[in-house]
Amino acid sequence: MIVASVVPATPPPADVGFPVSLPDIALGAEIFAARCTDCHGINGAGDGPLVASGQVQNAGNFTDPASPRGQRPTEWFATVTNGRIENLMPPWANALTEAERWAVSYYTYTMHYTPEQLALGRDVYTRECAACHGDTGLGDGPDAQFVRDGVPSLLDQEAMALLSDRVIYNYINEGAGDPVNGMPAYADTLTEEERWAAAAYARALSFDKPEAIGAARQPDSDPAATPEVGGIDVSGTTVTLAGRVTNGTAGFSVPADLLLTAFVFDETGTPQQFETTVGTDGAYALEEIPFSSAYTYVVTAAYRDRVFGTQFIGGDALAETPLDITLYELTEDASVLSINAVVTQVNATANGLEIAQVFQFTNAGDRAYTTSQTTPDGRPVGVVIQLPPGAFVPGFTESNRYAFIPENFTVVDTAPVLPGEGHLIQLIYLIDYTGSAIIEQPLNYALEGTARLLVRPPEMRVVGGDQFPAMAQETIGQNVYAAYGADLSLAAGETLRFELSGRGGASTIAGGDTAVIPSDSLPLIVIAVIVGEVLLVGGLLYWYTRRRRQFAGIKEAASPEQAADIDDLVQQLAMLDADFEAGKIAQDAYERQRAALKKQLTRLMSAVAGRED
């Protein structure tokens, strides 16, 4: 039974997407000390008390430069904002302002910097960089007037938030801009240690109170600021989290005294932990759990090297959310899986095809489907989707869940497929198109259900054979599509296939006399709408596709680091476009970030090509 008085939470203001003033590193240090050390440790080495006790794993070692160097600050900030639930890191979006999250993001991003490195970086910067970049990084040094393209300000927060330390290092290593009057390359004149030190110091110039970088601070010891019971104020309403644990696999039961762990993420973002064991009938109850509508709750059980549990539940939703947990034994038998719906939405642009797909899987067994194989970064391999030859995936909306194996044109879903539940996979990929194409997609699992194909512009010629016979045109949102589809029964190993030719007329927008999809057309309309929201219709990836072709020759002349940076920037542009189309980012922030990314890409391309682009 849950007893609580729920007060609706006030939504926080929308994020701008980059710091609007110099990030305060001293403030970041204070936030880190007060809210993060239980897991990450005082010095950020990932050795906090919750890690030492085994309650939290994989907290990350911020003193190791390998991870932050390869990530953009915007990615680091996204982790702080959204959390990493799989590692029991809570989201901070509602607990901290955007400025506070940027402060603690940059504080942790730079924890691997050392005083000795920054001192060396200052010496290198003063000797080699200040003449153009200026003493404070504003780009106003005495020699800046001779630089053909101008000298960017290192205090430009929007630009710096999009540059990883590795990209800054590569600029120092290989130069940037015009080969004669641009930034020179220092690969032959500075040691690797000096180049990394200069990159760190350049980053530090963009901060307020950079002297606080790496400063270890003890958490506030004021008893009034640190309530009892692990930092949660228990003076208010409490709840009892109760439910039942069952084993959904026939012939198996719930282990006696199975340990259950409830995690309560309070307004500070610090996870508090409460434990109990199941009774003989699988029932459990965790009493006197602190309650707030702003808290987040989850109850988990570790079983068969997998974690099963409830959803992550906001305090305002506890009263109506079941807290039961179903465990499953595991299977690698793919025959239990079937695809019972697939929707393919094709948008033709001047230079390629943008394809979005939604697969709906069903597990007919009573065990969770997963495999003992792992992705290159160690995640378990579950469902594997084979893409048409030549397909390229620019990114994922759930990057922690999926992996793209470009060599085999495959996408790996790391989430297990639970019995009896609809398991959705959503993908976006690109295929080159010059006026005709045969799209063939091998199926690794049986398809027993409806296959739909939606094509825009609807005037394109589509030959779908028995798999995709023509249907009436359909309207999704403001766009009109030619529709094709049928109920299919294909065995694992068979192929979905259709042919496209021509480009049709202008993209059709629904008008007053255009039929809208009837409510009883096919049960997949909900899935089709999901695809419509995800797909970047109207040429949203046009710039990406066109540039990808133009970049091919230049990338051949680029170093591996430059080629990786080009791919990274192009992918950022595509995903930024996707976020804007999905309404996740305001137009002014989108335009600023897109301009900054294109400027970086132009500079990098010019450095590789030795010319103005």
C-alpha cells in the first residue's frame, strides 16, 4: 500500500544547450562534493563509499583522461542531465539548474587535469599561442590581424561545448584553417605531453575560477545541511513500497531470501538504498521509505547476471504504478522470437534515401531472450537487425541500447526481449540513391504479421511484388505517403524486398481534399506515427548525405584523427537536426549550435584540403 499526498511538480525551464556565462568551476566543485562523492569519490576516482560497499558499480574514474578526452562537453553534460539509469546514476535535470549542471559537468570533465599539466600548458600557450589567441583567449593577440580567417575566441561557450579535448589536441597537432595564414601545426615542434597540456590550458581559459580544477573538497559537514538517514529528510510523508516477485519461467521459482534493493533518488540526485528480502510467497515490503513527488524510485533484483525490476517511477506516479517484479530464466534460442509488425518509411531526397523502420518483436517463450555474445564495448548482444547493403546509421536516439556494426550493415539491440511483451526497435539509416534502387533486407527472425511500406514523395515508382502491394495513400502529420503492405509469413533467412525508381514530384503536403488514414485501416497506425515522428522527413538529412559524398575524397587525405573528427561532426549535425525536428530543442538554440558545428567542420575540412571550402 502506498500512502502519499502528491503535489504536481513544476517543470524546469528549457535548457539553452550551452553555458550562457563562464562556467564556475568552484561552484562545480561544491556541487560535486555535496552530491556526487558517495559514488564517484572525493577525488573522482570512482571509489566512493557506495562503490566500495558494492551497492553501485561502474561509477567511472574521472582521473583517467581516456573517457573525457573523447567526449564533447555537450555529451558529458547530457549524462549529468539525463543520468545513466543502467549504472544507477540519477538524472539531475530537476535537481540542478542548467548553469549548475554545466559547472559540475566541466568540473568532472577536467578532473584528470593536474597542476603540473596546466602549468606546462600555460608555458606552451604563452610561448606559442598568445600572439594570436591573446593572453586570455579572446582571439585578440597582436598577430591575430594577420590570420586570414580570424582567430576564434576560446571563451565562446557554444563553440567550446562542442569541442572534445581530442579535437582541440588535433587542431594543435595538425593546424587549422588556411595552410599559409592559418593556425600552424605543432606536431613536429611540441611533444605529445606539451600538446595535451596546451589543450588543457586552452580549455581552462574558458572557465570562471579555473584554479578550482581538480580541487578535492570534503562534503559539507554541517548537520543541518545533512539530515539523518543517508541525507534524506524523513520528517515528511513516508511510503511503503510493496509488491510481489514471481518467476515467469515454468518450473522455476523465486530463490529463497532473494535480495531486493530499492533505490530512492532524492532532490540532490544522490541514490539512497534500502534492502529487503522476499518472503516465502514472493511478497515484499519496504516500509518507512521517504517520500516526495520529486523523488524517483526503482526496486530491483539481480538474477542470472541480469537485473530485473520495476520501472523508474516518479514520486507523483507511485500511487498508480505496480511494483511487482517478474524474473525470467534466459535463453539463446532465437526460434522463440518473431516479428509481428514492421513499418518502413522511405523519404527520397536529391541525394539519397532516408529510411526509418520500426520492428515489433514478440517472445513466444517463457524465458528472456539474450545471448552470451557481447558487443565490442562489452554489452550483451540481443536481437540483431540486418540492414540493406550500403546502409549507414548516423546515430541512435538510445545510444546506450544500440550498436551499429558497419562492416556487416547490422544493428545490435542489447536489451533482452522479455516474454509476452511488445519489444520495439526503432532505426534510422541512409542509403545512396541515384534514381533507382533495389532494397533487400534479410531477416534473422521469422516475420508473422503485417509489413508496411510508406514512400514520400508518393509519385515515386514502387514495385513491391506480393510483399508490398499498393494501398491507398495515407497522411501522417502534414505529409502524404504512398502506402504498400500486406500480412506476411516469412521464415528466418528470407528477405524483405522492394524496388524504387524515379523521384516523383515535389513532396506532397496534405490539403483539405486529401484523405487521412482511417482509424480502422491497419493496427500498425500507432507504430507508423512513431516512425513519422522519428524520421527526418523533408530532406532533414540532405545536408548530411550530400556532405558525406563530398567528404569522401577529402577524408582519404585526412589523418585517422581528422577523419574521425569529420565523421563525428557530420553525425552531430544529423542528430541535431533530428532533435530539432522532434521538438527537443528550441529553434534559436538549434540555429546557433548548427552554425557552430558547420563552422568547426569547415575549418577542419579546410585544414585537410589546404584550401577554403
